[in-house]
Amino acid sequence: MDAGTRAQAIIASEASTSVERPLARVPLVLNRRSFAWVTERIAGAVENRAPKWWWAAFVCTSMLAGVGLFCICYQISTGVGTWGLNSPVGWAWDITNFVFWIGIGHAGTLISAILYLLRQKWRTSINRAAEAMTLFAVICAAIFPGIHVGRVWMAWYLAPLPNNYGIWPNFRSPLLWDVFAVSTYFTVSVLFWYTGLVPDLGTLRDRATSKVKKFLYGIFALGWRGANRHWRHYEMAYLLLAGLSTPLVLSVHSVVSFDFATSILPTWHTTIFPPYFVAGAIFGGFAMVLTLMLPARALFKLQDIITPQHVDKMAKIILLTGSMVAYAYTMEFFIAWYSGNQYERFAFWNRVLGPYWWYWWTGMLFCNCLSPQLFWIRWCRRNTYVVYFVCMCVNAGMWFERFIIIVGGLHRDFLPSSWGIFIPTWVDIWTFAGTFGIFLSLFLLFIRFLPMIAMSEVKIVLPEADPHFHAGDTAALHHPVAAGGKERT
């Protein structure tokens, strides 16, 4: 047998083997679950009685939210002097918290819009909760720009008012840019989230057992019947909103970074801030998604829908964006050294060795740079406890990062006689804690009254969604890994 004939025989043998042993995809829904099971499990979380843990958690978060609202009212009635602000630290926890919460809201749009346009079907199990988290985080973020101006009753000047009012907003102010960027982001995110809810609201309306529920779900379902025309219009609207949302993922936190990058302050005046802030926002946003969804997955027994595969993929994104953030940290120090600017060099040495040294070493270095490196190991990405530990580190680290950027850049002025230190007051602390109460209370209400997972989208990834599927065709069913095949992740 010559070489050409032998090669053809080998190719034919490999082809026949590949037909018999196909390269199987790991299923996105485990244990061969049906449409009916998906509906019952997800809708049941809304239709059944609220568990005791839900009431206990909601009471605690509501009390925390009440304390936060009291602190906000006290600050408005008394003045910003209730905070620990001083000269030269004119921004502190207020803007730190604003940037932190805006960053948390980025993962929802990324999962919903960009991954949808890239046809990543694994997003279907987590996009609804991530979108809701985006809205609640932006609500918490919107509190701080309003109250930090001091005279809250004048905050409406930031709105795009007609010129005949004679107010003439300063369009060169980054504060005004924030208002435009965040309000646009919130509006599009609400539309995107609500559009995706419509088919599931129709399902809840049809399953409702009380007239009140049927009436309310019926109003918000907008007459959804699942007709071909309805699906066609729904998919077109969803696609358009995804395309509209995608630029916002990049633009919103870029605009927020201009609050600092357009100044002349050392450590702030740098062109690396827009991509640096965007990467950090996605980094922190995905960590918060896992922080919320891992407990919900266990409490509502959703392990077959939110599988280890989903956790693994999100951990990889955290690893990627965390490495980008670590690279940005390195470049900041390189730029400070390479510039030859003595003020820049001092500011970065002060960040590492100054009065806030432990914020940098604990928050920025350990939490943001080192802890995500555990995700290089597959076992760590599949271990729920390790994933949760890393996510909590990232949540804390991203807040520390924003604090050290803002306060670390302000507390050492150009003149040593103007140096100061920031110490938070009880109003600072409890206002921030109160925003967590508001955020978690809204999320608990969401998972109680609306489906936390998109039923209609999860069903699309099931074998039954295939028009060629037959109930007796075992080859079309999900297999963890096809017989003799190789797992592809």
C-alpha cells in the first residue's frame, strides 16, 4: 500500500470514528429536564409561599435600608458637614460609593447584550438576575451624586433643561456628563429587562390562581399570547435593545472615569482610566452576580439550571478582567516612574507606604490581583466555596480601589501644609451600609414576585426546542457527555 492510499485509509477511519463518537457539548440544563420541569421550578419560586428565610432576610435588609434612609435624611437636613469631609479631602465615601455601585451594574448589560449578540447561550440562566442587579445598583448609585452637592433641592439643575429657563448648565462639568450617562444607561437597562420579562409574565398570568395576580401580570404581559407575530416582534425589539445597550457598557464607566481623568491631580490625570474603569466594572459586576446567584441557586434548588458550567465560565471572565485590572495597576506605577514627574512618583509611593497603605496591600493587591489567580485551577472554578471566597474578596477589593484612587489622590495636596487625613463618621458608614440594605431588599422583592431566571430563554437551549426533536429519539436528548465522546467546555 502506497503512502497516498494509506493516508486515505487513515482519514476514512478517523471520519467514521468521529461519526460514532461525536464531540459532545456539556448541556446547559442537566438531567434531561423538560419544558414542564423548567416552568414548575422557576415559576414555583414565585407562586409558592415565601419561605421563612426570605422573611428573615427581608426584615434584616429592610431595617438596614431604613437606617440608611434615616442617615440620608439627617445629612440633607443638617448638611454635608455630617460626613468626614475636610480640606483637602472634598470627595470621599460619597463618590467612592457612587463609582462602586455604578461598577456593580455593568455585568448585567454585558451578560444580556454583548453575550446575546455573540450568541452565547450559557447566558440564559443568569441574565435576568444580572439585569435586575444592574437596575438596583444604579438606583443605589444615583443617591450619592444628588446628596453630595449639599443643596439637594438644587440638584434638578443637572437635568437637561431648556435654555429659556436661563439656568445654562455647565456642559464642561463631569458631574453633568455623569447625569447624562447614568440616566441613559438606566433607561435602556429598564427597557431591556422589561422586554425580556414579557413572555414569562404571560406564563405567570396564565398560571395565576387569584384574580389580583392574573390582573396585574396580565397588565404587564402586554397581551402576550406566544403567537408567531409576538415572537417575531419580541426578538426584533430584543436585538435592537441589545445593540443599543452594547456601547453603553463601554461608555458609562468611561464617562465616570472622566470625573478624575480630566483633572490635573496626580494619580488622576491619566488616559488609562477609561479602559481601566470599564475592566474593573465588569470584574466587580461578575463577582456580585455570583455573590447573589450562588446562594439563590442553593436555596431554590436550581443546580440543574445554574450548573457548574455557568459558574466556571463566569469565573474565567473574573480571571480575565482581574488580570486586566492587575495590568492596569502595573502600568500606573510604570507611567509614574517613566514620566519623571516628582508629584506622580510621590503620590504612588504614598499609595503603597502612606497612611492608607493597608488599603492598597489588602484591597488592591491581594483582593483584586492575587485572589482571582486561583481561577487558573479548574478545581477552584468548580468549588462553590472557593468561588464565593474570591467573589467576596473582589467585592471588597473594588471598593478599596475606588477609595484609594479618590481619597489617596486628595489627602496629600501639593503643599505639605495642606495635607490632611479622612476619617469616616457614623453617617458615612451607615449611609453606605444602608445602600446595601436597599440593594438587597429590592433583590429579595424581585426574586419573590418575578421569575429570577428567564424561562422562555432557558427552554430554547433544551433538546425539545429543536424542531427535529422526537420524544423517542434518545440521540437528541441531552447527555452529560455523549458515549465515548469528549467533553467540550
